[in-house]
Amino acid sequence: MTDEFSVESVYAELLGRAPENKMEPRLAPLYRAMDILGEPNKAYPIIHITGTNGKTSTARMIEAGLRAHGLSTGRYTSPHLSKVTERISIDGEPVPDETFVRIWDEIRPYLDIVDGELVAEGQPRLTYFECLTILGFAVFADQPVNVAVIEVGLGGITDATNVGDGQVAVVTPISLDHTDLLGETTEEIAYEKAGIIKPGGFLVSAAQPVDAAQVLLEKAKEVNVPFRFEGVEFGVESRTVAVGGQMVTVQGIAGRYEDLLVPLHGAHQAENAAVAIAALEAFFGAEKPLDAEVLQEAFASVTSPGRLEVLRTAPTIIVDAAHNPEGIRVSAEAIHEAFSFSKLVVVVGVLKEKDAEEILRQLKESLGDLAAEYCFTQSNSPRAVPAEDLAELALDLGFGEDNIHVAEKLDDALEWAVERAEANDDLAGGILVTGSITLVAEARILLGKTEA
């Protein structure tokens, strides 16, 4: 490791750039960086994933399937929960600190060139996300990996990751999120996300709203790639709740896979598993079934930190990174199905760019009487909605005044929630922490989970 850099110093430098929620709708600087660096974006086949919800869980399932088939993998996802190196994973583990720092040290002078050219043209220099994306491509080329599973940051057409051409383009469920940037309807959002469908690729899509599906279908036909949609050519045939997750039978593109143990909760995770299987089949040629035993081995190892993750028991504390109304809805369904809570204390924090009103409305509707009390709080992010503002919004939406508590700091919110859960005579009470990824990330650290 060089004396000049550490992971912490690299992260500090990245944070000094335009932040993650200020993405630039451009690709030219990324192509310029790829060109200077010798095109690391073309050094390995790519499975490229976009969508509104389920991207990271699906990426982890696909990656597990590739590794079970003996392939070396890179996985690029965002955001991170505990440490920035989680975003760039090698063979299922965060990139080693030494590699992260070494590759940054090697590419930094070339990024200075691109920054200089951008400033000379009157444009903002490379952003936080653009730099991390370039670093990810460079790390995967340095390994080198056999295949990279790459999740978009936002949208598709001009997302920094779109300098990579996916051999398989995967689209998870599309719903309304980032409407200020991507569009006001699922059709408009689908147009952005369809940008990852490239000539020579293969489209695998989750079940979509009709308008979004039509956009994806038209794009696939335009660039002349095969396409398969969940609910048409593949999908979940059956599923039953099991200890630690669920047993799922999937009809894939090329084969049928019975009684796969998926150690994640909820119908949405079963659907993510079906999409992941179809993506794997497409990657391997889409003509012959996957080995069922290899697939079972792959799925048995899957984790998805921060997604209906149980962090402790007595009382049970679950964290879930749902941060838009549809994410809240499917997570609430999974809680009703997979956990036998009689009452739930809900700790909520939301970021300013999200639709806080719809998130709270969905929580109230989906959890119903199961949610005994709500504690409104905020993460340390400067983008967090003040806890008091959330509480006022909740009152306007008809949340009972006696069932609302406010704690600006998350550690105070958790302490209060534990006291309330323990004070309940019924031992089947639990705690749910949800509403933003930053809140879940902080809760995991507070509760002793330092790895993702």
C-alpha cells in the first residue's frame, strides 16, 4: 500500500467531489477515461442491471450463480452500508483495501487529465459516482474477473455505468422513484432504463407495468436483441415460507427448478430469484437448463444485507432499506408473511429527495394495526428530512398522536423502540427500522454489524 493514500483518504477525496445525488447526465467523460485507461470496460463480459427496486438483491443472486459455476466475479453495486469498498466486490467479498488504494493510485493521474479537460470546457469535473465507477471497471480489469455484474446508479441512458455493454441487460421492477430526474410516469422512467439494452445483448425483465414493458420491448426490437419477460416466458411457479426464507419453484427460460431454498423473505425476493435465474440462463446461452444442484448451492449462500435483515432478537430488530412507496409495500407484505409479530414498533427516517408523504401513507396502509407505535428520526445525512417534519406529516396523514414519538438521533430512537417493545406484555413484538438506506446503514453499525 502506498504511503500517500488509504481507503479513508481516498473516500475523503471522493466525497469532496459532486455528491452521489448530483449525478451528471453525461457519458463522454466516462468514455474518455476508459479510452485513456485502455478500455477496462471491455475487458470482461458484463451483466448490467437496472430497475427501481431489487437491483442489489438480484445482483447478489446472479453473482452467486456465476461463482457456483466456477467463474471469478466482480460486482459493482451502490450505495454501501458500512464501507465504500463494499461497492466493488471481488468473488463475493469487498475489494481488499490494498487493491482499492493501489488501483486508485494508478488511475488518479489519468482522472486528473479528464478533470482538466472538463474544467477547460466549463463543465464540472468528474463526480463522486463517476470516479467510483471508473475505479470499479479498473479493479475488475486488474484482477482480471471472468464476468462483472454491474448495477446502475440511476436510470440507464446516461448513467456512468453505461460505458459498459451488457451481454445481458436485466431490468428489475420499475416504479416511481427519482421522478425529478427520470420522469413522472413508469413509461418515462422505463425509457431511461432501456438505455442499457445494447446490440448483441439479451434483455431479461421482471414483470412490469404495461407502459414500461412496452418501452422495453420496443427498445429490444429496435436493437435486435432477444427478450424474455417474467410472467410470460419465465417466472415463479410456487413458493412456500420456510425456516430462514422460502422454498421456491421457478420456471426459467430453459428449465424448471424445483424447491430452491432462497434464504430471503418475501414474494419480491422470489421474483428477484426468478429474474436472476433467467439472467444466468441467458448468460450461459439460454438453450439448456442450469444444473439444479449448482443453482441450489448458489442460492443457499445468498445474503442481502439491509433487506429485511434481522440484526438481533429479544426483541427482534429488523432493518429494511425500502426507500420508496413500492419498496415499503412489498417489504410490509413480507413482514406479515414471514414473521409472527403481534405488534411492531416502527422507526422511520426519510431523505429529502424521496416522496416522504407517500412513503408514510404506504407504511400506514400496509402495516395497518400491526404497527403499534412509530418513532420518527433522521440519519446523519445532510439530506435527511428533520424528524419533527416527518412527525408533523404523519399527523396530517392521520397517524394517531398517541402513537408517535420523535427522536432526532437514531441511537435514542432505537433505545426508545427497545423499551417500548420490551414493555409490551406480548412477547411477540418486534422493531422495524426503515425509510432510507442511510438510516439502515447507521442502525447496522449501532447494532454491531460492521460488514455487509
